[in-house]
Amino acid sequence: MSDTDRDPDINAQLIRLLLYLFVRTDERPPPGESESATAIDLARTLDLEGALYAALRRRGHTQHVPEDTLRRLRRVHVEFAAHNLELVRAYVEIRDAFMRSGLEARALKGIALIEAGVIENLGSRYCLDLDILVHPGNRAATTREMERLGYVTSGVGGAPKHLPEFRRGGVVVEIHELAFWNRAGKKWGLVELGREPEPLAFVIAHLVHHLHVSSVTEPRLAAKTIADFVALRSFARDRSELSQRARVLCHELALGRQLEALIRAADTLLSDEPFDPQAASVLALCETPTQAQRLLRFIGYYVRGIAASPAWFRREMLASIFLPNRETMASIYKIDARSPWILAAYGLRPIHLSYALASRLLGAMRGDGQRGVSHRRDARDYADRDQRGRP
């Protein structure tokens, strides 16, 4: 079966790229000149340039890529690796400093996978920031310790998923007081992670929750999560107890079907089997949405957060939209947080949000069918604005 015959609803170029990156059971042919250019553009859109360079090296196909393009891919791979190493060093420093102060911190997401040895090629996976899980009762002490280590926070954004981000140089740290939650209101945090017999299962549940619940689902995030599951399935294929614990956790989160789809997608890519509907549903998330589709995902994220989340999350999300803290308001409206005009900004915020939403709806209707974002920076900025509820 040819790659393009696998599923007519999935972009054929996306299929070829993912198979080239992850299939280990066959010798994929080297990309042609036009195919190579398309794959590189798509890899850039999905933050998979580092993984593409690693695959070219692994398959011995570097000579089939133009030298200037290969140099750029190599540079991106090195930049990813250097950035990830910087985040790992920052995590170790924070973890050890917290421990000396009687606090506890554990890594989540990409850095947790690197720490566990799941991701060995640090240049193949881009970690945007460092996600750390802490106890919710230690917020003041956590903030003091981060400031003592030289991190600063503007106080902007964060709620309800994490505290406002901390920065030091090129390192961005997001402090989470809980990792995930279910609709009934149950929370999983550092205590539950400490009790978990398979800590990696906790990380897996967080990845699924992050993709389908706690973030706006967009192509880069979907592609990164698929790549993480491919690495996890390769790393722990014979560890049935890990898969079982991940299934138990995701069942409690009502995300069992989503977990199975990610597992199926990863296994399909690893084995070069035909895509079934489960695997296809996940791969389809990597397709670049139209403006209208992107807007619907953005609106759906907030509708789910308000209508289908526990009461505490609903309150925090509504507050983050309509009553963000003064620092966030000052950042949005470009006024001093101590200015009396900040009160007027709060009063006018519902009108501003309504206007912003109407503008996006109108833009989506006018530009429906147009696809993009092809630039990594633009895509990240877009996701950053959406997840903080900014217009």
C-alpha cells in the first residue's frame, strides 16, 4: 500500500513526513528535491525540523538534501538540543534548591520525558519552556525561591493552568500546582504523583490531558504529542504495567478513548501498518486548520472550560477572562498597573472582548479556506495569546 492510499482524509504530505520520521521497520526511499522542500516546510510548521534532521542522519540520506538546507536543519537541531540542555540544567538547579529549602518540584511534559530517558536525541524535540509541578500550599515560598535563583515574573497570565511564568535569560518556567483534573472536580498534583507506582504513567496522562483538555488543540501540539507517544512506545513497549496504569488514569479523566487513539497512532507509525480510524483521527489534528477551524477550536476551548469543567476551574477561567490581575491588564492595554485608568479598563473589558471576538468571526468568514501558520514564532505567539484569554 502506498503512503497516499492509506487514508484519503489525511494530508498525503503529512503522512509521508511522519512515516519518514518514525517508521523503523523499512528503508524509506530518500526524498526527491520537490518532496524534500515540501517536507522541510511542513516540518517547520510542526516544529519537527530537529526530528527531520535526525531522521535524515539515521537513514543516511543527508546527501539528498541541498547543502544550505541541510546546514539550516543542522543548526535547528543543535539549537533545539542546546535549549533543551539549558532547560534540563535549570530544572536540576530548581529541584535541588527547592529540596534544600524543604520544598519539592517535579518536571512535567518534555523535560520529564528527557529525565526518564524516553527522549535521547535532545535535538529532535523542542521544549518551549520548563513545566514544574509543586505543592499548591507553598505558593509564597515557591515564589521566593524562584526569585532567589534569579527568576523574575511580570505577573502576567497563567491562570487557571499555572502561575504567571517566571523568566531568567532564555529560560521560561511554568509552575503548576496541579497536573490535571476531571469533570467531577478531582485534582491530581504532586501528592498523587508521589503515590503513583508508575510515575511515567502520570506524565502520559498529563500529555493526553494537555492535548485534549487544558490547551487549544493545534497542529504543533498534536505533532509533538504524537512524537512523544512514538518515543514512549519505543521506550516501554514491553512494560505492560505502564500502559495499564496510564489507561487507569485516563479512564478517571474520561480520556480513555483519546489515549487509545494516541497509542494506536504511535504504533501505526512505528510498524508501518495501514491507518485505521483511531490513528487517522489523531493524525488529522496535525493538519493546518483554516481560519474558521482555528477560531472554532479557540472558542471550543473556552466553552468546554466554562460549561464542562469543575466549578473551581470555571471560576478561575472566567476570572482570567474578565478579571485578570492588574499586571495582565496593564500588559494587554499598555497602561500602568497602578494607574486609576486600570479600573476603566476592567469596566470596558467585556465590550473589548465582544469586539475582538466579532472581529475574529468576521475575519474567519472572509478568509475561510485560507491556511497558515507556517512560521514557528507566529504559531507560538498565537497559542500564547489564546491560552491566556487575550484578545
